[in-house]
Amino acid sequence: MTDKRSYSNLDRSSIRKILIRATNWIGDAVMTLPAIGTVRAAFPEARITILANQMVAGLFSPHPWVDEVLVYDRKGRHKGLAGRFRLAAELRRHGFDLALLLPDSFDGAFITLLAGIPRRLGNRSDGRGLLLTHPFPLSLQPKGEHQSENYLAMLAHFGITSAEQRQLLVTTAAEDNAVADRLGRHGIGRTDFVLGINPGATYGSAKRWYPDRFAAVAAELASAWGAKVVITGGPGEAAIAADIESGLAGACANMAGKTTVRELLALVKRCDFFITNDSGPMHLAAAFGVPLVAIFGSTDHTTTYPLTEYGVVVRETVDCAPCMKRECPTDHRCMKAVTVAAVVEAARDLRGKIIPPPENA
């Protein structure tokens, strides 16, 4: 029997306060931005609040589409069942009219139900269908398309559409200047060409290309382009970044594990070109329009590729990829097959298309 709730549109006239539960990883959150922009355009007078973990909250602090950011502290005040009830009570006091649940978790639906939010919209998944007032059927969720399309299809199903479908991220002038000053202390001027190298991937080692190959690519492109090299990454990637720094004989600014989320945004934005694994910073670069080469192996490039016209995916077809595993159970052949020459060629080709050589060159 068809659940008629799946096909009911929202009464926009009574929606004044909207809660959007953000996804839990930076890359995933960037891919939800077209949906958040759609909500902002469809409800121009509504107050939009983002509920996110501490890391993802940084993406929206500030953001022109968002009025308020609430932090979901799962390891602190919102830990365990008592913490969930505490969070629900906090949300109840805001008087939200609509909750848009972007992660496919039971937890989000349960908390917004406890909070008494009268309209709860999200994918029908994780056994939470009965907790939602507007569940999006699995049968209608796009297959084999970019992840951002699922969120847009879900909203469109309930009559929420707009032409605003960008991956918009912003930094402040103060943040940009702070990063410029910091790079200046590493001998990188404000007009220097900056080549970003992002060797990490938080999800697991199966997604990571090799430090010595990143170093070789960085050295070759820096020489060819007169570029200054900056290494990005989180605290867990400090050792990998140190290996690359060593491979470059210290001729780089190693910022891995030394930036906040807001500083990372400004740092990635400052780059003129980016070489990266499939990762959160890859999606940041795409959102900022930084030309990039993304190296894929164990993950599905058809659904999480960088959403930008200035991006190129480098991968090799192997029989076991994409496996979507955190750690490779065999010989990491998907990454071993990607050569330094292939990445350098992709980078040169992309830059050549963006900045074609003079006619008489």
C-alpha cells in the first residue's frame, strides 16, 4: 500500500523556522549545499538554523544562507540517551516548523520527533520512515547520480525547487588576510601561484594515494609553473604530510593538522591549483572554483566526484574498485595503478584548458 505522506507537498505559508540537520563529514556537507541553497531560495523569509557537529558547523559560521548554527555535541552534553533528550528540549524551545534531515540516520528523526517539530522531511532509510511526516521513498531516490542530486530530488518531490543550486562557501576578509599573512611567514607572497597538495582522506587509508608520488607531482609541477607548494590536511594526516615535506626537501608550507576548519577554508580558497585524494578538502576546492585533479581508487567517482567544471578525476579501472572499504583487504591495486605521469599530465591538460598558451607560443 502506498504511503500517501510520500506525495504530500508542504504548506509553505505556515513555515517560518526551519531546522536543517547537516551531514557529519565536511565533504558530504559541501555536497548538500545545493539543497540548502534551494531551501533558502524557496523560503526567503524563513529563519534557517543548521544543526551540525563541531567540525561541520565551521562551514556555516558564517554563511549567507544560514541565520544560526547549533552544535550537536555527541561526545559531550548531547552524549547518550540523556543527551539526546537534552538536545530535543533545546530544539523544542526554538519552535521550529520544519526539520530537513540530510543524513540518513535514525538518530536525527528520533531527536526532531522528541523536539515536537511538526514537519520532518528526509529519506526513508535506517528504519525511520514512521518517524517522518514527509519520508522520501527509496524507490524515487536517484541511482548512479551525483550525491547532491538525491537531496535536490527529495526536495523537489515535496515541491521545494529553485534555480539556486550552487556549492556556495564563503570566508571573511579577515580570514583571507590571516591566511595570507601566515603563508607570508613561509615565504609565499600574496601574488605567488600556490599549488595545494592534499594527501589525506579521513575515511580511511584505502582512499589515499602515496606520499612519495604526491611529492613527485608537487616537485614537477612547482618547477614547471613556478609554484609555491602548500600541504593541507587534518591532524591525522600530519605524518603523511611530513613525508611529503621531506620528499620536497622542505620546499613547501606544511599546514596539515595546523588549521581550524575556517582556516582550512581560507587556505584552500587561496590555492591556484589543487592535487587531492577523494576527501573533504577536494569538495572545498570544488566549491571555491579552484582547478583540481582528484585521485580516486576505492570510492565511487560517479557519485562523489568534485562538482566543478574545473575538476578532473584520475583513476584506473581495476576489478575490485570501487569497493568502498576503509582499508584495502588486498594489494591496493586501485591506487598503485595511478602513476605520477598520469596525474601530472591531467594537471597540465586542465591548466592548459583554463589558461591556453599565447597564439605565438
